[in-house]
Amino acid sequence: MTTRREFLKQSAVIAAGAALAPNAFSFSMKKKPVVLILGAGLSGLSAGKILKENGIEFKILEARNRVGGRVFSHKFDNDGLVIELGAEWIGGSHERILELCNEINLELLDNRFKDRLLYGNNYYKPGEWDYSSEWKVKFNKILDDYKYMSDADKKKLDKMDWWRFLMNNDIPAKDLDIREYADSTDFGESIRFVSAYAALAEYAESNEYNEMDFKVKGGNYLISEALADKAGRDNILLNHSVISVEQGSRIKVACSNGEMFECDKVICTLPTYSISKIKFSPILPEEKTDAINSLQYSRIIKSATLFNKRFWDEESFSILSDSFSHFFYHATKHQGNEKGVLISYAIGDKADILSRLDKENRQKLVAESLKLPFGDVSGYIENNVVYYWGGDNYSKGAYALYGSGQWFNEMPVLKKNFENIYFSGEHVAEWQGFMEGAINTGEDAAKEVMG
């Protein structure tokens, strides 16, 4: 039985062999390549760190005015509270990022929660709700049987969506509703749009908290800042949006500000939306262009409400909900302050609708959603900030979403090198939506360009 990690390694070996063969002579001369990295998110910064440590000349071109990409911490300045409007969780089995945080002396905070449930005008505390006993038995068997699935079984499963898979396994209606609330927050869209293989693999291969274990004290942005220091600030050029990449005897990269760069190798860490806006010469292979155009990214909105009183009952507070936001959680856990922040996390069409509300109506909606368990909390609200990733200018989504039939078909194509352009980023990682994957793929790409 092949895990996702093993499958990606096999795909990478095949892609690397195909890409490196024509250039074997040039690398035999041991000449160090000049490299351009597109994107200063965690993947690009991780690649830069590796290149810097190995004495490789490189520059990182970043379209935003900051490093970090989809790592986006926010500080409520008057109160010193820090929340994550972008990438948030570090999993207990995310070995590389845990090692990296230890290396750069970043302290991790427990970021695990105990879910309450709002369902059908009833509020249930932890221990007062659960999936039905019959479904728990059946689902545990499904998870256990995963390790016996053949690669052919997995490819067949990939052709189905997660909702259909659950329905085919006779999940009771209430249990299906709860899985929709819980699982859609993992993938950023309804489970009707998620590959059944991608979903089952995530739940079968992750820990009991689904890798939602830790975050960095002071903000996850400290990871990207530390990586930027390691890569060298003078190697990072902000406000440099790439518009064309031309491969010839050398690679010429042009930016919208008129600047032009030449190099031997390119590491492209960009999300597929940004890749699609670049003019490549020669053009990308048709199968890669099709894969880029077909991969969707999740529409997620994080609406963070600052309250002057922590009226919820404990630090590990979270709610799965049948309201507009499927998930509320305490975003300032372990930050000593009488004030606190709850993040309302919505996905898909709901996120798109919520993104169009002004602050006043966002706050009203949050208060209304919390009325059943806590009464009128509107008087505690001080502020609300929001970020809608579905409208982000560079990604048009929070992270990649593999739909039916895409994981085994589009993933290897997206990961495959094109001549002297190498691709990395969370969308070609073992799991989507985690900082671990961005770092892993960035480091792998850097090692590959060095031969």
C-alpha cells in the first residue's frame, strides 16, 4: 500500500529523471547554477535558505509587499493580541516544521480545541454530543481498512467525491450534517467537491486532532521572518510581480515594474492562479496548462472578532455550527489578556457571501450566531477584522482543493518540472493547506536544482 508521501516521491523521481537527463553534461562540469525563486512564501523562503547554505547565487521575486505569502498574522495593536488570518496549524507529526521551529528558537503553543456543537437550535458542550454509535463503528473500520487498500483501489476512490463515499456507506443524516460542518472546514469547500481519496487519506494518515495541534507564540509570521533572515534579506525583492519567463540558453524573467533578470534555473512556488498569469516561452505543455486551469483553491474567510471579555467557558473553546460559519474557535488561546478573539471560519459560497458584508453587519451576524449558547454578546464586541482568501489577488483561495479524479491525475503533472523550471508549493505537497508541505516542497526543489 502506497501512502501519499510515497506516491509523491515516486512522481518526483520520474519527473526529475526526465528533466535532468538533457542537462547531464552541464552539471558534470560542477558549475553552480544561478537561480531565481518566484514567490517569498514559506516554500520560496525555504528554498532560498537551502541555496544560501550551499553557496548558490539566487534572488527571490515576490509580488506582495511582504514575505510569508499565505502566512498572515494580525496584531490588535492596542492589546498585543496576535491572531492568524492565514496559515495557522502545525501538526504533531509535521516533522520538518517542528525541527525548524526548534532550530530558530520559536516557542509553540498548544492550539488544540474541544468542539461544542450548535445544531437544530440546540447547544451541546463537549461530552454531550457525538456521532451515532453505529457510524463510529463503521467509520473506524473504514479508517482501519485504508491501510489494506491497493493503489488501484485508491485511484478508483479518487474518482468519487467525499459526500458520495459517505452516502454509499449509509451514513445517518445527522452524522452526515456534522461531517459536512467539520470536514468542509478542513478542505475549504463542501465535501461534495472533495476527492474521496484525498479526504480518506487525510483522516486515515493524520493524528486524532487532524494535525491541528500547535501554532507559534507571537504569530506564525515569525517563521517566515526567520526564514527570510536565513535566506538573506538582500536576496529578496518585494513588489516584483513576474509577467514572463523565457527559456533559452539562459532563462529571462521579466517583472511588471520593468526589471529583467537572467538565471540558469527557476523555482516556481506560486499558486496556480498566479502561474496562469505568466507568459511562458516556450509555452507550458498542454497537460500542465490544463492541470493549472482545473485545480480549484478553497474559498475561506476568517472573520476575527475582538471581545472585551472572554465570555466563553475555557481556553480550548470551539464550536461546530449549522449557522453561516461552520466553525468558531478561540484564536487568542494562551495569550494572557481579559480580552479575547473568536474567529468565525466560513467556507465556499458562505464565505463569498460573508465577504460582501461591512463590519457592522459582520459583527451582528457573529453576535446572532453566538446568541443561543451565550445570550446577547453584542455589548462585548470591540472590533472585527476579516480576510477573504477567495478574493486574494495572488492565490484566489486559501489552499489547493483536489476534486474528484484529480489527485492521481493532476498532482503528478503539476509537480513535474518543465525544462529548467521546477515547481513547489503546498498544492504539490503531501497534504494541502499546511505550512509543512510548503516547506518540504521548497527544500526538495532547492536540492533538485543543485543536482
